[in-house]
Amino acid sequence: MVQKNNKPPAAAKIAAPAAPKRRGRPRAYEPEVALAKALDLFRRDGFAATSLDDLSAATGMNRPSLYGAFGDKRQLYIKSYQRYRDDARAAMADIFRSDAPLRERLKRIYAIALDIYTGGESPRGCFTVMTAASEAVSDPAIRAMVLEGFVELDKAFAICFRLAKERGELPGGADPTVLAHLASATIHTIAIRARARVPRKELEAIVQGAIDVMCGAK
């Protein structure tokens, strides 16, 4: 006698729906990190000596990705320079705005400048003085940025000297504008000498001498 199998047929297994495929490749870089790497390269080698292959290797991005994120090489250079200026401005803004005695403020400003110029694996100097000033000769946009930076620095120093004069820290005949130009010139010379690998102690001696002249040696 054949027994009937009363068990219902096994339910067919339903496959789970496949996850939708993502279109394109996910972005494998951080724009700010890539920009910082490009900045370091431009600051070290300048615009002309830095190739797209160099930038690609430094940032880990191929050429199409570089173009898509930053534009062409010139646009990337300008964005790198702007990033440098923004970082330097942020590092010094609080000191320029403080009401500390003039000599103390100048010491702190130049100490930060030396940190910027001599930091890293090798002294890099100032982006403005070492590379942007050269590009400014033939590029109006970069020239405008360089001149704007010079004027901004001169004005910031002039405010410091004007306040010091009002508080009696400087003689009545002191000219804040002239002193501001001298202060800016000191910034530029230590940047150039830092790039030439002049030891920091020698740069600090130059700074101290300049501060003595600007404040009046005491």
C-alpha cells in the first residue's frame, strides 16, 4: 500500500533583491588634504617647475580628478596660494588684534612667521616672496593677490605702531607707516634667508635687532 505524502511542497526560496549598483567610483580623496599637498609642492618648487604629474603623485589624484576638483594647474596654484594666505592670516590675527605692549606683539608675530618659514622637513620660506612674487610679473590675478597681501600686512603693522604711539611706547615723531614698512621688510628678509637655510638662531638675531630699531633699544 502506497502512503500518500500529505506534506505540502517545499516553498521555493525567493532570492533577496540585489543591492543597486553605485554609479561611478566613490571619491577617494579629501579636497582639503589634496590642496594642502599641492600647496607644499608649489611652495617648494614654484609654479613652472611643478608638473601635473608631480601634483598627481603628491595628491594621489589622476589628472581628470585634479581638473574636476580644482581646475587647471594655474587655478590650483591660485587656490593653494589663497589657502596659504588664509592660514597665515589666521595664525597671526589674534596677535595683531591684541593690546599687548608693542615689543611683545612684534616678538610673537615674528616667532610665528619663523615657525611658518622654517617648519617642515626643510625650510620653505614664504609662498608670497619665494614663488608668487615671481608669477606676479606675468599674471595679473596673482599680482593682485601679492599686492593685496603686502598692503594688508603693512596696514596691520601700522595699526600696531599707531596704537603704541598713542600709548607713549614710541616717541612723538615716530611715523607708523614708515615703521610698518620696516616691519614688513623684516618679514620678507627672514623668509628669504630661511629658504637659504640660514639657521633659526641667526634669523632670531635679525628679528631682535629689527625690533630694537623699531621700538627703540632699551
